[in-house]
Amino acid sequence: MFDLVIKNGEVITDNQVHYLDIGIKDGMIRAMKPDLDGEKVIDAGGLVVSPGFIDMHTHSDVSFIMHPTNDSKLYQGVTTEVTGCCGFSYFPYTQKGMALQEKNNDLTEYDSRSIDDFAKKFSRDMSLNWAGLVGHGPLRLSVVGDLDLEATDDQIDQMKALLHEELKAGAFGLSLGVAYAPGMFANTKEFIELAKVVKKYDKIVSSHIRNENVDVFESVEELIEIGRKSSAHVHISHLKLGYGSWHRADELLKLIDDASKEGVHITFEQYPYIASATGLSAVLPNWVHDGGTEKMMYRFKYERERVIKGIESDNSYKMGLDRVVVVTTRGFFDQGDGKSIREISGLLNKSEAETVIYLLENLNCDVPTIRFTMTEEDVFKIASRPDCAVISDGSAYSLDKSLVKGMPHPRSFGTFPRYLSLNRKHGWMRLDQALYKMTGLPADLMGLKKRGSIKVGYHADITIFDKDKITDQARYDDSIQAPLGISYVIVGGKLALENGQVRESAGEMLLSL
């Protein structure tokens, strides 16, 4: 007798369709054939039975602790999240790195010496599976610090040693945040040397590239060079064409395809929205970030005019700060929540650049924003590629609005249903191909063993939905909403979501060993 049997569904996996019962026992798929019986039976008649969706780029690093049921992802059909992206992870920190974090970060309670140390901070009752990347940020902070300095050969060797230990312990690869401090201070040589370590473990180097706006082509070229010189698998995080590069998606995709034909192992991913999300400090020139938050606050006070001129020369300013929307000021200036920098500047009777500084200096340089930087034409062109993984670049939140600060980007609540809805509307590809982009493809890219497919001997991570009704409801001005059309989500053989109700939890921390 199986623990759980799924009957009568349209089973879509690995670009194939099956009409077979699925028998699950002890968290694994044990049989796929007609007329199975189980202690619990799901009648999936009229529904699609898919491998659980894998979100291979998230910032849910501590969501597993802060929002243990991970509602915003679970309700989307996500069964596995990859964290530690864009160069940020909570490990590995040396004593030096810990000290710098304590000076600049209010979440230091989660900072850890290693992936093993970080794992001990988790609640054992996890609703989703977790897989972690090593962020380049902790490596550099722990060895070089937060200053705009070129790493010496000895310092690179120290970073390589730290990375080696974490990859050996089960981290799934390395993430770069080249647009953020301290990653922005590193040169290409540093990244190539670290990528060589990743290559030895046959894992992935995922990168938020140096610039996604006017210099996106040069930034992709840099990552191609890293892949070429290291022979590692390099992966472009949330591929996009921001301000200054609009309507050039075909050119950018050709650049990537040409590198692949040359022999560079390069892949990419995308979220299906025209807006990105990042901190307001991203509009500051790189030199303002040198030395961390303490030095930034010093410059706001003693080099204010220079900072203002730097902001006004930044591409975000040229794009228009009416496109940069503040998510939350955490009670400091509630009137500004959900409004653009331009609107807030009117409320404060300050210039837009002064408004940026005012918010940053009063919120310890931590102001989350949504930035409308892309065109639908470019987004859809990239979205139509069968080899582009679907990701959220978001975090897992509760669906209880009283527990969520501000109005987060809707990608955290609707990415995967949104992609399937858009594909249904625009007809980019067959449903099986679209599902592969969020199941088998990310499993292959990340090296997630026995996941991303419905096969005998694979982990029972399964999402069941109505292909005609699945859609997102999250909007930029009202994002905390569950999507429609998802009936069941099974994680580790347990019913985690059943007809809109959270049930058992059977997620686990995954290691690449």
C-alpha cells in the first residue's frame, strides 16, 4: 500500500505526457502504472501533474526561519528554492567578516562560519527544500574587507580556500554580485580564479552581472570571459536589458549563443516582469560604497554635494527616478511607502537626489525599491526561449499582510503561475516545454539529483494545477495575493498544500555531495 496515490491526471514531465497513476511511499515515487491504491488518493482528473517547480534564484535565505511555511512560494507550486544568490549568502564568514557584517548589517544573527553552521539555525519543520550557493560577498569581506581594493594573489588564495571548503561541504556553487559592494570592487581575474575552484567540483557560477543597463553587453562579455578562462559553467542571473539597452534582446541573445557555440558553458534565467527590485543605494556611484555603510553615512554628511552630483550622473537618474518606487520605509515615512522617488521628493519638498540621501541616511542605507527598468518587448523575447530557466529573484513571505513590511515585488507571489499564464496567452511554446523551464531545466543546471522530474526512484516533489486557470493575482500595488489554479503541492511525499490550505511539511536542506 502506497502512502499517497495520484490518479487520472495528465502527467507532464521531461517534455512528455503520461496517463498513469503515481504511487508515493516514504517520500519517493515508487511506481507509475495503472490501478494503484494508497492510504490517501488524489483524483487529479482534468488537472496537470507536474514536477514541483524549482526556483533556482531566490533571496529566501532566512525566510525559512522568519516565515517557516514559505506561503508565497508554496502557493505558486514551488517545492525547492535556491538561495545565496547575487553574491549574498550568510556563510562563510571569518572573524573579520563577522565584524564587518556587525558594523553594516542588522541581520547578523544569521551570519555563519560555514554552510553547516548556517544549517543549524534552521527550523527542522521546513515546508520547502532548500539548496544554497556560496556568495562571493562573504568571501571578499572575510579576506579583503569592504574597501575598494584589488585583491592580492595571497588574498585570492585565501578566498579560494574558503570556497573550496564550502563546496566540499555541499554548497551547490558560487554566486557573484558584481553590481553590488563588495563584488563591484573585484576585477575579472579574481572571479576567474574562484571559478576555477568551482570547475573542479563541476558546479555552477551564477552571476548578477556588473551592469544590466547601458553596459549590459560589456557585462555579459565579462562573464563569458570568466567562463572561457576557467572552463566553469557560468550562468547569467535574471537576464534583462535595462535603461539604455532597450529593444536589443536579439543582439544580446546572439552574443550568448555565439559564446555557447564557441564552447563556453553559459546559461541564463529570467523572471517575467518589466520591473526589477533592489536597494535604493544602487543609484549611488560605486565610490560611495567604498568602506561600507559607515563610510557611506560619512559621505552623506561631509561630501554631500559630490554624492548628489554622482546620483545625478547615474543612469537610474537619467532613466527617471519616477520609475524607482520605494517598497517600505519601515515606519519612518509611511507616506512614502509605495511611491516613487519623484513623488516622495514632492512630499518632502527636496530634490530627487536629496530625497535619495535623506531616505538612505535615515534608514541605515537599507531602502528596498522596485525599479521599472525594462520593456515588455525584451522581456517577452527572452521569455520565449525554451532554454531560459524561470526564476523569481524574490523571497518567500507569509500571505498574512500584517506580517509583511510594505508591498514587495509581485514576483515573490506570482512568478510561476504568471509565466504559465503568459505562455498560454502568447503561445511561446508547448506546455511541456514551459514546465521544463521551471522543473527539469533548473534541476539540471543546479545539479539537483533525482528532482525536477516525475520518475520512479525520484523524490516526490509534485505540483498539480489547472492549465486553463493557473494565473497570478499579485500586482505592484497589491502584491500579497495567492495565485489561482494550483490545487495541490506535494513536498517530500507529503501534501504541503491542498486546495488552498497548508498541510504537512516535509522539506529538507539539500546538499551537493
